[in-house]
Amino acid sequence: MIEQLHEVMHEIEHEWPNKRLLVLGDVMLDKYIWGEVGRISPEAPVPVVRATHTSEQPGGAANVAMNLARLGAEVVLAGFAGDDENQRSLVSCLKKDGIRSLLVSCEGFPTITKLRILGGRQQMLRLDSEHLATRPDADYARLLEIALAELPGCHAVVLSDYAKGVLSAEVCQKVIAAAREAQIPVLVDPKSSDFGRYRGATTVCPNLGELASASREDVRDLDKMLAAAERMVPEFDLQFMTATLSEKGIALVRADSRTILPAVARQVFDVSGAGDTVISVLALGLASGLQPETAVQLANIAAGIVVAKVGTVPIEKHELLAALAPEIALHAVDKVVSREELVNRVNTWRAVGERVAFTNGCFDLLHVGHITVLEQARRTGDRLIVAINSDASVSRLKGPSRPIVGERERARVLAALAAVDAVVVFDEPTPLELIVAARPDVIVKGGDYNVDTVVGAQEVMSWGGQVRIVPTVDGYSTTRLIEKGATGK
């Protein structure tokens, strides 16, 4: 169960687009040759991959930047490149997602590339192109100048270390010191087994192998590794450590405690890039002021999404929101949304192919007739929006003695129903503006309506939607309930 769920939803939907993050580290270009395997080569005992298409994707620190951008944040990426065609391809990929890349071109050093050959969904071979010698001091000086100049105005910094030469001890310490002075969280994805170079960071996020190397403990003895991690937190002046434990989940380790969140059960196709996703979601969580425990819970959910993909693929914002949907369903308050939030929710549902239904009414004194219509409406789609008249709107329609129940209470009660996915209040005479904004796939009304009398019917049909009239339950209405209460009959 996600803690601070209401705050988390608000941050994702409204605040993450206002966050600016600096990613500093080893940038790469991931190339893919996709194909099918049908036979073994007669020349050697290896499969023959019949290539069908190719693709390119930012990798390493650039994949962290992509994750952050797809989650809605503003991102600045700094690192080394090679002033070659691969750098130009990488910059072009990053630019499409609005990422500002500040890459220092190093003479004699190519842009790091990883070429993966896949047969079906299985990786068959990887070819790396890189030069791992120490770069000139002038290149490091230029990189530091860029990074320190970009720090002001950032809400978090991610140091993405792939041991390719960018994050020397000096670079790490100068950036961490400057960020710490400015009270900016610093998150490190480590490759070096010497965590001393990351001293003073907010958190270091090793995987199981990296934690074993740094702790000098057997990777099979999780308890000893986590005990060592507890000691390393104060030793390296960290606030906490975040360890990804493969199928065991994620551990949040403090100086005197540890919490393990079980992995989110999914079919695993490829773990490449999962660490990038974890640190990206964690960075945005901390940048938003979420408690570390909550941010780690969110990162754990995100990790479960990306391991089900093939290749280094960043998480999408709508995927994260969709993964939170089951928890939202248990929190009625998080289903009551503004018009802007509703549009965001609809975009999220539609992005994963879900059909959106819409109905509206006063819903004063909820009764079995209402419930029946709502349940039938829900069956017409994967998600159901219920738009309710505001108190002022109900009074204009029904008279000054109505509503009996206020709009906040009516919305909350409706949101508690399993059939309902979102409730929104409108003050206009009709919900037409709301319908046009949300663009539902189907409008549902009960009773004696027909297509000609349903508000928004023509608009919905104009974009390929439908209008459904469902039968109501005879003998039930709010007016009758009020009369019964007044007369006792």
C-alpha cells in the first residue's frame, strides 16, 4: 500500500512537470538489431538471426534522462561524447523528448555505444564500442564547469556511474558538495566498489552485485550485506541507501534500520535499464518532498513495469499512473478530481487502450436506482466517469430546498463505489464542456432519454463514440425518498 497516495497522485499529475533535474554521468547510445531465429548456423554452433529492423535508444545516464523526461520532468544531461555520428544520433533522440544535452566532446574518444542483437524477445549478443582511457584534465574541467553552472534551480541531481570515466572521485565530490550546500538531493547509481567517492550524497542505489562488492560480503548472504549497508550509511554520510535486490525487491537502509519491499510480481523479459528507472522515480519523489519510504515504494512499482519490456526502455508516466490505479480504487478521495485532473486520468486510461464511459446527474440521496444505472454504465467501458451537478446547479434545477446532500459528500460517496473510477463536479447548466474536455468513448443515461435529448450526444458521436440508454429501476427516485421521509409513508 502506497503511503501518502493522495499527495503522490498530486505530485505526479501536477508537480513533476515543474521539476528540473540534472543528470551527470556516462552517456551511451544503445543500438538494436531485431530479428527472428529459425536455424543454427552451419559455420559454427550459433543461432542465425534474420534481421527485420533496427532501432536506437539513449542508454546509460542518457536513459536516466529519458526516464525523467517521460515522467514529465525538465532534464539537463551532462557527460562525455565523441563528436561523431553516434553523438549526433544520441542528441537527436534526446531532443525529441525535450532533454537538453550538454555533452563534452573528447578528442580520440568515441561516443560509447552498445549494439544488441535480439532473436524474438531474447538477447543473443552485445557488441560494445568504447575507449576507457583517462580523459584530459581540460575535459573534466569543462564538464565540472557545465555541471556546477546548471545546479542552481535544480530540484535533484542524479550521478549515473557506469564506470566509463565521467564520475571520477573529484567530479563526484565537487558536485555533491555544491548540491549539498544548496540543499539539493543527490542520488547516485554506483559502479565503483569504493563508495567513498560518493560521500555526502543523499542516497546511493546499488544493485545486489554492487552492494556485495562494496560490502565485501557474499552475494548469497543478504542479511550480512544489509547489515554492512547499515554501517555504510553513517560511514559515508548518507541519509539512507537504496538497494535493488533483483527478485527480492528493494531495500531502504538507514543507519539503524532496514525495510525490504517485495518485488512487484511481473513476467521478467529484460532487467537492463531497470536501475535507471528506479533512480529516476526515486529522484522525482525526493525532489517532490515525498518521504523516502514512499518514494521507494513508487520506484519499486516502476521497476516492475520496465522489467516486463525488452531492451532499455524508459517508463512512461501513464504506465506508472495505470499501475497505481488498483490502489486509487481503494481510496475514494483520490477518485474525486478537478477538470484538469480528469483530463490527465482519461489520457492515462486511453494510453493503455481503455474505453472510457461517462454519465452524469445530481445523485442527491443515492439509492438503488442510481446504483443500477452506474453498474450498467460501467459495463459499457473499462473506466467510468461520473459528473455531478454542484450544489448551486442542483438548486437551480430542483429548487432552493435541494440538494439534501452537499456536493463534497455526494462526490465522496459515489467515489467509494467499485463501479466508479472518477467523480467530477460541474457548475454549468449542462456537462457539455466537461464532455468535450474528456472526450469519452460512450455516454450513458438512464430512463426516458433518447439520443436527441442526451447532452453531448452529437459531440461524442462526432469523434466515433456511442450513446447508450439503459433502463432504470421503477419506483425509485430521490423525490420519492424525500416525500417518504416527510410523510412517513
